[in-house]
Amino acid sequence: MKLKVTQVRSGIHHPKDQKSTIRRLGLHRINDSVVKEDRPEIRGMIAKVGHLVRVEEVADGEAKAAGGRGRKKP
């Protein structure tokens, strides 16, 4: 099982440790999404910034289509 993590709120005006947790998850701006393995350390990071992100469980086959920012490649 994998987790799709999407940033839904800004890290501005939040403590520095929460901002760095958002970055360590691989998120850079609102509506960015990343797909991560469902591991205890990732769950802990998500718990710390749960008010800034939305989490969805995705099957392993769907994970490739779910990741990325949705920008076109040149």
C-alpha cells in the first residue's frame, strides 16, 4: 500500500520544524502531490503536518499515475 500526500495549506506562519517536514515529504507548493511508501516514519511526518496535507491510500498499480505535479514535460 502507498500513500498519496497532497499539500492543501501553506506552511507560512507555521513553525520551522513543520515547514521542514513538508519539504522532507517532497512537497513544494499547494496542490503538490507525492506518493510515498506506507511506513511508520512517513506516518509520523504526516501526523506532524496533518493540518497542512491531505492523505489518500492508493494501490501499488495506481501509484505511478497519482504522483507528480501535473505539469507538462517539454
